[in-house]
Amino acid sequence: EKFLESVEGNQNYPLLLLTLLEKSQDNVIRVCAAVTFKNYIKRNWRIVEDEPNKISDADRTAIKANIVNLMLSSPEQIQKQLSDAISIIGREDFPQKWPDLLTEMVTRFRSGDFHIINGVLRTAHSLFKRYRHEFKSNELWTEIKLVLDTFALPLTELFKATIELCQTHGNDINALKVLFSSLTLISKLFYSLNFQDLPEFFEDNMETWMTNFHSLLTLDNKLLQTDDEEEAGLLELLKSQICDNAALYAQKYDEEFQPYLPRFVTAIWNLLVSTGQEVKYDLLVSNAIQFLASVCERPHYKHLFEDHNTLTSICEKVIVPNMEFRSADEEAFEDNSEEYIRRDLEGSDIDTRRRAACDLVRGLCKFFEGPVTAIFSGYVNSMLAEYAKNPGQNWKHKDAAIYLVTSLASKAQTQKHGITQANELVNLTEFFVNHILPDLKSCNVNEFPVLKADAIKYVMIFRSQLPKEQLLQAVPLLIAHLQAESTVEHTYAAHALERLFTMRGPNNATLITSAELAPFTEQLLTNLFKALTLPGSAENEYIMKAIMRSFSLLQEAIVPYIPILIGQLTHKLLLVSKNPSKPHFNHYLFESLCLSVRITCKANPTTVSSFEEALFPVFTEILQNDVQEFLPYVFQVMSLLLEIHSSSIPASYMALFPHLLQPALWERTGNIPPLVRLLQAYLEKGGASIAASAADKIPGLLGVFQKLIASKANDHQGFYLLNSIIENMPPESILQYRKQIFILLFQRLQSSKTTKFIKSFLVFVNLYCVKYGAIALQEIFDSIQPKMFGMVLEKIIIPEVQKVSGTVEKKICAVGITKILTECPAMMDTEYTKL
């Protein structure tokens, strides 16, 4: 792989891969070639500004001429890889640079061979699905119109033909499998093409599509039923997509869709009432419930739900059963906690039944808040009564009750504040005291972990609604739950603490103060670090984020603990640097390191050396092993440490200086901002000593500046570095390079002059004037070309200087211009006077 990557820049390389893929007799080699080709396209097809074109034009043309054919004649495994490659190319080149792609695909519909047809549909789906989330623009509309003109009619014909074939081959399971895959893909394409706006073509053919969608929803073919309880079968996948399509029309095009709506409501209602609790139906059930949720929120469908019996029936038959905690949820809670947390906390459980049921409750509350709350209060009370009879046996009843209360009470929520608007009919504080607090207070943190997690989540969700004294009462209880064995439970405890610590009070200070936390500080820090040693949480990003947030809130209060904590943090850093896999965890780990350095050194600057002793061995290892993910962080922390030093640069830093100028480090864009900051810290603390001891490094520094200035993305970083050189290096050390610097800047001005570049250029010119005087500035300009000084003033400085932003930058320009006006004789008595 290393070798292949080294030759991928050669012309014909991609064509050789495709040839191998087509001609090789060995299936393993063909699949490898397909995967390698797809990844090559993914890395190199896009043409990036400032970077060389990595694929020759001849290769691009040849790939586009052959790939569709090749994809359609390949076996399914390879077809999928090439289909992905086509959609990556299509994203960049279609329609302008690849106008015949669609016609080439559409003609294949006539082949009658469903292996080929499904290849086309799969590719079309990956090409068009971006229409679901692109912002409206004329370009997008033009592209969609072009697609519709070529694609909508053949797709509709194919849809009708495929449905007829399903009837013809109703008893042939193999044929049905292929045909139902096609119908699912066709339904997905329908969704993408109708997402932005209702196309005229589909409006004219609504009868065809909706009648067939409706009959597919009500269809039940025994042959397509699967025994698998986990995996959704073809029938479920198709019906789920049709529910999505119906919901899209009900939400966006309700006027045109009105004649069809009642039969869809009936069909989807029957589907919900007759579908089992198995996991394989989850997507179908949640899409079906989402359809009802989108319908019941619309004013002119209100009448469908008004009847009290209808509401009771929805609550009883759809909402309550789908709120229950199933054995599959229990398994996930215990054995796959990471996935469980991601679904539950981050809302990536869009297709879980619970989330859909919750949305339906919110939808119904829009018009029927009173009756719905009344119906559910009955359920909640009976569930809690069941739980009270026998907690050990009936704990799932309480779990469902808490979930119901949560979905009833939460009208609007945000990540930052939790629930911001609550249903007036639910008394949150009372529920907290009677049903949540007892679980949090129980002395055995490992008993009923699901209910404990529910209780913690309740505090987290309603943190903006509960009074402060209750939140303060919860803090020590949450700290105790950090020791729970259940991963979900201790993760939730960490997350809840982190959210409480970010809450703001009336005057924008943190709601909970460092003083209020004082009695629990030691326990908090101990338990958080202990939680990282629990099985399954060695790299738990929620715990790490809570550590960072605790440091940030406690400030000076953490100083006494830092000697112990810094050892634990660096040990953790050493472990994760062997194989960095959790970017968020790593980010919070470095943030916590930076906070401990900042807070401690603010209290006592001399402690910086003890941090260096602790951190440098790990940093050296990271630099030697070139751990790419961590280098930017290491450079940032080093800048921070170096900036704290009051005297000159310590020898340990000087030894590292030459390595920072290695070109390889500057090739990676992520390294550039922290590296520039680190070099600035070096120059600020010891410009003179660098000039004296590492004079041979000045060309290296200027080489870095030259590389950065050539790129539109990083030119401002080049100026940061150049300004630091001018500001902090002794004038004589850079005398011989000055003219060359200006020549480079003028070349860039000529080749591509952007606003950002001009702003930076103006700040630099004025800084140079402030530092070396106006005469020196005029002389260097005029030495490059006679009368150059006047041209720069007239063409750049005078017209553009208003664009400079930033207080320090404006100040530099003001002082620089004043110097030009008052200290430069040439301004008074030559043709420059007119300026």
C-alpha cells in the first residue's frame, strides 16, 4: 500500500487499476483494486486551490469514459465500490464537466437486466441524496431541473414496470428479492428528487406514484418475511421509505397531497397496530410514527385526531408500547454502552421507537395538550403504582413513566440549556422530589442502574427548570454516581456535572460557584479520575470533558491537587498517544493540561519548570514517533509554556528549535497555526539569542514564511511569522534578506491579490515603518524599482488602509502612516508631495 501510494501520482495509474479490476481472474485482486481505486478517487479527484492537480486531464477523461460501463458489468461487491467512486466524481464534475453521465445511465434502464438496473439506481441514489441537505441556490435548482428532465420519466416508467413484474413473479423468491431492492432504491430516489420543491412532473404523475406507494404499504408477501429478529428485511425497508415519502409530502406539499392523505393515515395506523416489538421493525415503526407526528401538527389535519377515543387509542396502542424499555435496550445498556449513550444523549437515535413516540407526544400536545396530558397522567400514575408494589420486578414501569413525563414536559430544548420551555401541566419540581431524588440518594449506586441513569438524565434535561437549591442538592449525589460500575450510569453522571458547571446565572457568572463546590472539590476530582480507570471508560470523552470543565470552574481551587493530577494526565497522554482513536477525548485531555498550566502558573509563574519536567518526556516521544494527531496540540502546549517564561529561552527549547523548521512538518495543514504560534513565542522570548546562536536558522525561518505566503489559505500565518521576525530580531541580523522579502510580497500581489492578503500586507508595511523608520521604508521600495514608494502609497496604502480590522492592527497602521507623513523628507519635497 505504501508503494502504491508513492506511485499514484504517475499518469495512467488509475487506468491500470481499472484494467486490473476488469481483466484479472482472481476475485480477491479485483476487489482490492476496486477499493484502492475508490480511495484514490476520494483522496485526489477534488481540485484544491493552491495545490497541484493530482490526476492528469487525460486520466480524468478516460476514467469518466469507462467507469459507468465497468461498474454495471461488475459483480455486486465491486459494483458498490465503483458506484461510490462515480458519486465522488459526480459531486465534483456533474453536470458541467460530465454532461452525458445521466443519459448513459438512463439508457441502461431499458436493458431489462436488474443487476444493471440496480447498479444505475444505486449510483443515482448516491449522486442525488445530497439534494436532501444542500442549501437552495440557482446552481442547485438548475442541476435538479436537468436531472428531472432526463430522469423523472424513465424512473416513473421503471417504477410501473417493476411493480408489474412483482405481480408476475409473485411466487419466485429470488426474483422478488431483486425487484424489492429496486423498489426501495426507486423510493429513495423519489424522496431525494422531491425534497427541495415539488417538481411539476411528479405533481402531474402523483396519482401513479401515490396509488402504488399505498398498495405497497398494505402489501404483505409471506415469501418476503424473514425469521431474523434483528435485521430489517426488504419489505420493512421499502415500507419505511414509503412512510418517509408520505411524511415529506404531508409536511411540504400538503395542499396537493390532501386527496391521498386519509388513506395513508389509515394504512400507516393499521401498520403500527399490527407490527411486532422485534428490533427488525424499529426503522419502520419509527418512520410510521414520525409520519403521524408530522400530520398531527398541521392545523388542517387537526380534525383527524380530535375525537377523544382516537387520542386514547393512539396513546394506548402506539405511544405507550413504543416507550417501553425492551430486552434489546437492556442488552445495549449493559453490553454496548457506547452505542446506547450515543443514541440517547447525542440524539443520534433518530430511528429509535422511543424517540419517535416522544416526537408524536410533542406533536399531539400542539393542539391537544390538555386531553393528552390527562390521558398520560393516568398512565404515569398507574406505572409508578406498579413499580411501588414490587420495585425489583417492575422497575421497567418506572423507567417508562420517567420517559413519558420527560416527553410530555419537554416542549423545546437546546444542547446548551436543556429544556427551555416546559408543559405547564406537569409539575417538574414535585416529580423530582418524589420520584427522582430517592433514586439519586439510594446508598447503593449499582442497584437499578437504568433507573439511576434515568434520574441523572432527568436532572440534566430539566436543569434550566429546576430551582438552584435542588441542583446544588444533586451535585454531591452525582459525584457519588461517578463510581458506579455501569458505564452508562457513570458517563451520565460526568455529563450531567459538566452541563451543570456550564450553566450561567443572572449576571452571566456560572450558576454554581467555585465556593459552593468547595466542600466537594476533593471528592469530585478523585471520583472523576477514578472513573477513567473503570472498565470501558479508559478513554471516555464525557468524563474527560467533565474534568476540563471542573478545572475551568474551580480555577485556583485546583492548585493544591495539581502535583498529583498532572501525573495522572501525562500518564493518560502517554497511553493514548500509542494509538490515538478518540479525537474528542484527546482534545479535552489537552484542554485540561492547558488549563492546569494556565491556572497554576497564573498563581505562581515559577511552577512552569515542574510542568516541563512532567510533560517534556511524553512530548519528546510524540515528536519522535511523529504521532500526527497530537503534534498540533503539543506545539500549542509548548507555546503556552514558553510564553510563561519571564527570562530567556531555556536550553531544552533551543535544542528543539532546528527541528521545527523541517519542511515535512509544514506539509500538514493542521500543524501550521500552532507551529507559527510556537515560533512567535521563540522570537518573542529570544529573538536576539536565536540570531546569535542559530544565525544559520534565519534562512530556514524565511523559507517557512515564503512557503506560507504562497498559499491563499495560510498567507496570514506567513505574515504573523514575518511580523514577529521584524518585531523581535535584531535589525542587523535580517538586513541582507529585507529586499528579497519585499520582492516575494510583490510577486504574490501580482499573481493573486486577495483582500486578506492586502490587509496583512498593509499591517506589515506599517510595522516595518514603525520599527525601522519611514526613510528606511521609502529607500527599500525605491531600491527595488525607482518611484516604487509612490506607487505603493497611491495604489495600495491610501485606497485600502480603511479595510484593516483589529485594534492592534489599526494602531500599527495609524502610527506607521503618521511616521510616513512626518518623518520622511521625500514626502515633503518631491513628486510624492501630492500624496
